[in-house]
Amino acid sequence: MQKFFLFSASLLSFTNAIAQDRPNIILFLVDDMGWEDTSVPFWTERTNYNNIYETPNMERLASQGMLFTQAYACSVSSPSRCSLLTGANNARHRVTNWTMLKDTPTDLNSEIVNLPQWNYNGISPVDGTDNTFTGTSFVKILHDHEYFTIHCGKAHFGAKDTPGEDPLNWGFDVNIAGHAAGGLATYLSEKNYGHDAEGKPYALNAIPGLEKYWQTGTFATEALTLEAIRTLDSWKGSEKPFYLYMSHYAVHIPIDKDPRFYQKYIDKGLTSKEAAYASLIEGMDKSLGDLMDWLEKNNEADNTIVMFLSDNGGLATQPEWRDGPLYTQNSPLDCGKGSLHEGGIRVPMIVKWPGKVREASTSDHYLMIEDFYPTILEMAGIPNYSTKNQVDGISFLPMLFEQGDTSINRPLFWNFPNIWGNEGPGINLNCAVRLGDWKLVYYWATGFKELFNIKEDIGEKKNIATLYPEKVEELSRILGNYLRKVKADRPVFKDGKPCPWPDVL
């Protein structure tokens, strides 16, 4: 499938200049970081959470670039990362829940419906694996256009023992610690990051490839940063620009204490679990600062784009398997990871591009994680390319350059016909659409619908579906038509009848 892009004269001149400059690109992706897990406010006002956490390097990045207040991802990790890598919406690629073992769905069971045969083997660059979406990675396109490509940290693209699990199959020249797992056994080098004394992994999510740091007292976040910098040092002198995908396992559970920062949060009066979580956040922020420092020390800061993003909302729901109170919240957003309410899908995002993006600027326009695909390729001066899959993402360069708003009249879509298992509003067996200020959430098994005006009710506290039946009908039609168009999955009742589409009730 050939994909072409059309540009205005001004954007075309930018693209031609980019092709000559060949910027380096860092995409700094954080795992499970909520919208409020930072000292940088992504709302119209500071909150108590912004005053608790210390993220000076996020503040530094925001002062040098553009902060996005309405950036969206999927509600759990694999769908987001698969959309990022292929540019396809999660309803289209059908990796709608998290992946791990080959041919093994990760859903819990339902007494009401049978869950669909979604793509629980993830995505793949080649055909041949059942329950897999085949696609072209933007990283492969960067690689083919002479970028030196580095993967560092969490991958979570494909199930274990499938082609998609290995970042090297997606166009990366270097893979540091990326594999099928979506989490980690431990951040602690004292536990060999999940390996026993003989070096054998005692958990499926043991971090591979960091043996040199075992028993050194090096927290996993720091070890990954050191390896990324070591690889950048080896790149120096190359004529190729680099693309670094700094994909941290932080701040995913387990909530291990980062000893570099833990005590300061205890001194602030936080509980032990809250302080440990805050230490994970500040350790992640230090990694961002270390990479920015490396760029400055090596005279690469002016020619490097730095993009910051989380893969879903913070884990602010209460699973049955975790004891004790919650250690974080996404307020004023409702709920958290796994939910199609704002707390599960709205994420922190910052972009710095020296000389191209105005410093200390803010965009209140919305975008989706698959939009990074065409945007990064345009940033690299690659305006047309061939792909195996349909790319749903839309470049947000007009918003970065403050020359347009790509969110106007654009619906965003989510599909989660799955049972993740946590509790909270907007979790499990649902789909959603946002268009303008309006958002509709539809529940597959019950037919229940929620309508919110996000601008007026950011916390989604009042379901106004009964007050605006025409808006419910309009959004239901838009959502239903899209889901049918992309052949999205839906559950089936126990009697064999498919759950109705949102507009067929």
C-alpha cells in the first residue's frame, strides 16, 4: 500500500529544509505515567499532585518546547505501542489488550459474553502468525533512509516467540533490553533484574541484557539510561542521524524504591508506597535530563528533536491483587489505566524542536498516539513511503508550527472489547469516540452509553446522554460506521449473537 502526503507551500518548504538538516530524534516514552504524575501542569491550573512530584527536567523540556494538554493514547500498553509503531488505530490492528505468551489471550472471563479472537499475538513485520496484525514500522522507514536506530527499554510489540517481539525485526539497529514482556520483575540490581544466582530468569518479565549491572546497586532506570548513552557515544562521528526510542519500564509496577530519591518524599510526608512511586517518577525524569545533558555536551541539542509521551494513564484503579491504598491518582481526570474515561487515555506530552517549535508554548488541540508515525517521518524529511498497512495517524506538524489545527472535525476512536480485570468507571468491554468537545462511551455487553462534554466536564462526573439524544445518535453513528469499516472486533453473547454495534440498538 503506497502512502502519499500533500503539503501546503509553507509546510513543503519546512520539509525540504528538514531533509537537508536531517535532525536526530529522541522519543522518550514512559510506561503507565499519569497526566498528573509530574510537577508540570497539563491543565489550566496546578494541582496538589503537581506540587508533590519533582520533575525538573520535564519542566526544562516544556520551557524549551510545546506542551500538549490533550494528547491521547490507548488505555493499556500493547494497543498504544502497536499504534505507535504501525500508525494504525487500535480498532484496525485489533491488538486491543496486552500481549505476552504466543496464542494466549490475556483477558479474564465474562459470564455474559464470549470475547472476540483479537490479535493477542500482537503485531508483526511479516505474515505467517495467526491472530497478528502485519504492518510496516516507521522505524524501518527511518532505517531505510539512513537513520541509525536505537531501541532501549520496553518493547511489548508482539507475543513471546513471534517475529514481532524482537525490536531488531522492526528496523532497529540496536536493541537494549526489549522483549515480549510488558512489565518487569524488579528494578533492583540486587535481584539481577529478575534472574537467579545462576543467571536464569525466574520470571517471564525479567529484564534481559543488563547483566553487567547485576549486583551493582544500579536501579534499572539508570542502567537503561547508561546503556542508551553508551550507544550514543558509539554513534558519535557517524554521518547518519540517529533515532533513539527511549522506552522506559518505569513507572510500571512493581513499585520498587529508587534509593536516590525515596527519602525526600518520605520527608514530605508521603506513605512508603507513595514515596516509592514518586521516586520512580523522579528517576525517570533524571534519565530525561541525562539525555538532554548528553545532547548539550556533544553539541547535538540544536539538531535533535525530543518528544515526551506516556503510553496510557496512570494506574489509579484498584485491582484485586494489590494490597493497600492507591499510590497515585489522575484527578481531575476520572479513573486510570484500562479505562476509556480520560484518566486512562489522556497522557502527558511535550515536544522540543529547536528553531522550529516555539519555546514554552502550549497546544490545547487533541491528537492520538498513531499520529506520531506520519509526524516523525515528516520531521525526518520523508514525505512519502510505502506501507503494508493503512496508516490512520495524521501529522501534527501544523499544530507544532502553530499553522493549523488537525483536530477540527476529526473523530478519535478507541475499541476495548476485552476484560482487563481492574475496577473503575469506563473499564472493560467498551468502545469510544471523541469529536470536538463531545465524547461517547458505549458498553458492548449492556448497550449502556455515556455522553460527556469534555470541555465543560473534564472529570466526566455527569453522564448527559439523556439530555442530548441527538448528539448520542450522531456519535453512535460515527462510531458504528468506523468500527464496521475497519472490521473491528466485538464480543458475542453466550447465545451466539454478536453484541450490537453502537448505532444498531
